[in-house]
Amino acid sequence: MPRIRWKANMGLLKIFFSLLLVAVVMFASNYLVFENSISGIYRQVSENNKLVVKHVIRSFDQAFKEMNDLIYSIHALPYKSWEMMEDDRINMNDVYLMQKNMTTLVSSMDYLEEVVLFEKGSAIAITSQGTSSLEALFNEQYRHDTYNAEYWRSFAETNRTQKVFPASVFKVQFADRLVQNRNLIVLMGSNQISTYNIMLLIDVDKLLKHVNQTAMMQGTSLMVMDAERNRILSTDPEWDLVEMLNEVYFNPGQEATVKSRDYEYLFYKSDYNDFIYIDKMPVELAGTAPVVAWNRMIMIIAILSAVGLSIVLSHYLYRPIRDLVRLLGGKTAEPQADYSRIRSGIEQIQLENASVKVQMETVHSEIRRGVFLHALDEFSHSREFENRMQHIFADFFRTGQFMMAAIHLRPKEGPEAGSEPPAPLRAASLEQALQAVLREAAGEAGGHCAVFHAGSLQFLALIGLDRPSDREPVIRRMGQILKQAGNGPLKDVAVMAAVSRLYASKIQYCQDAYREVKRGLMYRDLSEATPVTDTQAIRYTWKVYFPLHEIEKLSNHLAGGNVEACLAMIRAILEKNAERHVHHHQLVPVAECIYYHMQQYVEPGKVDGQELIRLQEGFIRSVHQAVNYREIETALDYAARRFAEWRKPAGDTKLEAEFIAQYINTHYKENLHLDHMAELLGTTPKYFSNYFKKAFGINFVEYLNKVRMAHAKEWLKTTDWSVAEIGEKSGYLNSSTFTSTFKKYNGISPSEYRRKSIS
């Protein structure tokens, strides 16, 4: 009996310790997860804060660059020194013009409080609001204990370069006598450019709002110092880093970090003006200590509760488990089967999770594409929309500048396939291939690129660049890679692309870049060997070679069966346009005009109408998607040979009365003669003359004169043209020849015929 009781107690203890072990492991794991999550959250927040700080620094650099450009623009204004007039007054017309131009220049800088322009030895000061004197401006409107009018006049006398003064509180008086304290930074321009002294008063609060300083991590502070380590502004007025600065070595292009007990200091050096930016960040998230203490207390209470619960459960579970084991004793097949079902269920869940992950990635990709295409709409977007999409915009622009590329693909076709629609291609694989090409092209420049499918086989790409000097090498490398893309998804397509100029990385500039690349594709030079058009390198031309008489002549060659002569004239017209670097959209109507001139000689009933429509659709598609003028030539070549097949055999059409009459009625204004007609119809002048007299009953010259007379009589009756003009339009070289011929065939002169017709 004691032995049986001991065995029962052992089973009970096993259940108790098993439950207790599970509870302890669970709560210990939970505690470790909690501790790591706190540190993980801090690491993630700190990393994000570093990215935000770098963005803020770029915004500061951009702001200082804009202010520097403003100073140089004011210096460049074409006005002379303000000379005194005879009555000791200043020429206010020059002053007014200067103030008007200054107001235009500063209107877009919302963080600029005021701009002040004064000249050495002059008592007047010009601002964007009007004119004043230095004493009234800095002793009454902008008051400061140190920076008064005497101080600025004395400082202006020194020979100096540009200088930024630290942020200081000025008492600003407004027109209604209301006085407010404003924290301002004064930027004094160099006086080595012109005789003007230019001061920019910058509102610190508006500047911090402009650079989006509020996006930094809560509890952080930012200090800006100039190249001589003089503090310009600080978001924490009590912050003193004199001792720490002595321990830090600033290496251009590198970052430095200093940690203390409570804070971590991140040092950055600007690439633009060597300014030093210091980010003061707490080493732990605010308010986490009470959370950690309470979490430990919860863990202890949970473990004690788990011990008590294990005791109760072990007592109540012992007997049911013992009975269950007894019932399952010796039956190993069923547990094994249960294990197989559990394993298959786990594998199924894993497959479903993988499928859901792929679906989420696809949805995210489509959201990014939709947001980008929506940004290209010619409509303004609400502030709410931009705020909600800010995290996606940040993914588009990871560098300070970007350029847009429009890439149009076309399946490669032989000339015989000109009338057939292209085979479908997978846009996803082409998008991935273009992504790889652009990454390779921008890889040396360290840029970021994103490719978006814009419909059909058209793609748009954003290529981010850190330096403007990287633009041309990236475009050149992009053209080389696209020309050599003979393998992979791009092997079956022809590529044409256009690249915009550089824009600041802001979503509102996407519309301008999109319009520019569309214009670049339209104005691409078909004589260039590279598939990439640089929109900044386009040289516009309007010297289109469009000889109507040659187009009519080549169509007549085709009508007469001389296909090779027709093709030679087509090549000559296209080559002359290529020599003039005619743009694509200018060459398209020339090619279409040639096509329709040739099409008019197709014999009705010789070809099925649907086949003719397919040929026309294929030709238009080939011409509009042509990468170079040789492809347009190939399309015209193919169309001309098909038109030649759809006419009557050459032996039957060379001397055809209907064709000859149509040709004379169309070209009677030209200098038609027997040799020309014989050459056109592929025979001799004598044979043509005999055939014409037999077919028409009169000789060629009489028939031509009758046609001309019919038109001349109609013009004499219905127009007020002079006799000389009508003779010229009828095909006669001079008015005397026209008058004598008219009188020969009509018995009266043209003038008498007109008088009788009117009466």
C-alpha cells in the first residue's frame, strides 16, 4: 500500500512540476521579450531619428543655399548707386525699382522675416515693405541691446565675407504699435561683390517649422553651429557643449557620436557650408522606468499565481490523465496518426502565411504605384492626402534630388509583321528588368530608383541622385546598358526613353518632370544612336524636308510599277530629314503623307478591306513607336511592296488610258511633255504618242491644252484673278503664250471671254 501511494504521489508531482515548468518558462520568456522590446523600440526610434535629423540637415542646407542665392540675386540687380540729386534728395525711382524687385525675390521664402539693403554712406535702407533709415529700422522697429543701428553701420564698414549671427530675441514693433519678441537670425552678406550691404532677418520658429524639426524624436534637441564652431541656434537654450566639443574631431564626410550618462550626442558636418549640427538624444525613452518596474511586479505576481494554479490543476488532472493513459496504452498507431495530422496542419498554415505575405507585398506595390500615378494628375492634392501619403513619398525620395525617366517598350517586329498586332508581354518581368538596369546605371552614383508601370508597355522611373554631377554619367551608362540588353526579358523589345533634368525631391515637382519627359519622347531625334533622350540636350529644329512634288513623283513610280525608284526616293526623303535632325513628331506626318499617296493607287477589289486596314494599323503603330528613322523607312518599304502587289501586272498598267487621263488632270499645271510621260509609263516617246492618239482620238498636246482651257475658263468666270495669274495656274510659262493659246481654242481672248461671261 505505501508503495502504491508513493507511485501515485510521484505521478502527481510530475504533473505539478510540468505545469510549473511551463508557467515559469512562459513568464521568463515574456519578461525577456519585454526587456528586448523596450531596447528594440529605442533602437528603432533612434535609427528613425537619425534619418529624420539627416533630412532636417538637408533642409537646413537647402534653406541656407536659397538665402545665399537670394543675396547673389539682389547683388546682380541692374541698378546703380543711389546718387544724390541737386536738391540733396535721393532718386527714389531707383529705390522703388530696387524695392519692387526685392519683394518679388523674397515672396517665396516664408521663413524670411525681412531683407534689408543699405549702401555705405547712405542714410536710407530698403526693405521688402518699403524704405526707412537704419536708425528707425533697428532702434525702433527691430530693437536689440547689442545689434542696433550703430552696430550694423560699424560692422558694414569692415571688409568681410558672408556671416551668420546667432539667434537672438528682438523686440519687433508693428504698425499698430504692438510689440512682440521674435527670435531672429541675422545673415549678413559679403560686401566684396558690390557696394550694397544686404541683411537677411530669419524667423527661427518659421525656419524650424520649414525644416520640419517637430518630426524629430520627443525629448531631442538640435544645435546648429557655423564652421568656426560658433553657435547659431539651439532648440534647448540651457544646452552647453563647450567641453564636449574639445573632445570631438570633425572629419569632413563623417559622423561622430559621444555618449554620456543620460544623453547621446550625434555630430554631423554639412557638405554645403561646413556647418556643424548636433543632435542631443536621450539614451532611453521617456517614462519607461515605471513601466519596467510594474512589469516586474506583474511577473512576480503571475509566477506566484502559476505555482498555486499548478497545485490545484495537478490535483484535479492526475486521475483523468491516468485514466486516459490507461485507455491509450499499447495503441501507438493513433497517436502517430494524430501527429501526422498536426504536422500537415502546421505545414498548411505556413503555406497560407507565405501566400498572404506575397499578396500583401503585391498590394503594397500597387498602392505605391497608385499614389505615384495620382501625383502626376494635373490637379492639386489636398493637404490631408499629402499627410497620409507622406510615408510613401519618403520611400520615393531617399536623396536630395531626382530625375524622372519615361521608358516606352515595343516588341521587336520584322518588316513582314508590320500589319500584325504585337504579342503580349508580361509587364511585371519587364518592370523588374528595368529596375535592374536603372540600379546598375545609378549604382556608382549611389542613387535610389523606383520603376512604375504606367500602362501598356510604358514605364516611369524616379532616379534619385545625391550630386548634380552624377546625372550625365548615369544617363550615359543607362543608354549603354539598354543598347546591350540582348539577353533576359528585354531581348525581345525595342527601347526608347527620355530623362528629365534634376528636381528637388518633393512630390509637387513630379508633374513638371512628367511633362518634360513626355515632351522629350515627342521631340526625340531619330538620327541618334542612343535609345535615351536627354531632355536638356534637345536642340529644337523646324527645318522639315517635305517635298510634295517628290512624294507625288514616287507614288507615280509605284503606280507605273517602278518600285525600286519609289523606294529610293523614300530613302532620300527620310535621310535628308535625318541630316536635319528632325524630331519624331515632325517626321511622322511626312511618313503618313507618303503612305496615303501610295495607297491611292491600290486597285479596288484587288485586296480585302480588312487586310488593308490591318496594314494601315501596323504602319501607324510602327511609325509612332519608331526608335530611329530606319524603322520608319522599313515600314514604308513594306507598305510600298504590298501596294505594288495589289495593282494590276506591270504589262497591263503601263499604258492605261484611265491612268493617263487621271495623271494629266492631276498634273496639268506642271511642265508636261512627251519625254516625261514616256519615262513615267516606261515606254518611248514615239510609242506613247501613237498610243495616245489611238486611245483619245487627238494628240497629247491638244488634249493637254483642252484640259488647261477647261480649268482656265472656269477660273475666268468664278474668280477675280488676273489673266496672268490664271495663265500661270493653268500651266503656261507666260501670259502671252496663255492668251494666244486661249484665243486659238476659243476664238476670243481671255479678257473678252470674262466680259461675256459676266454679262
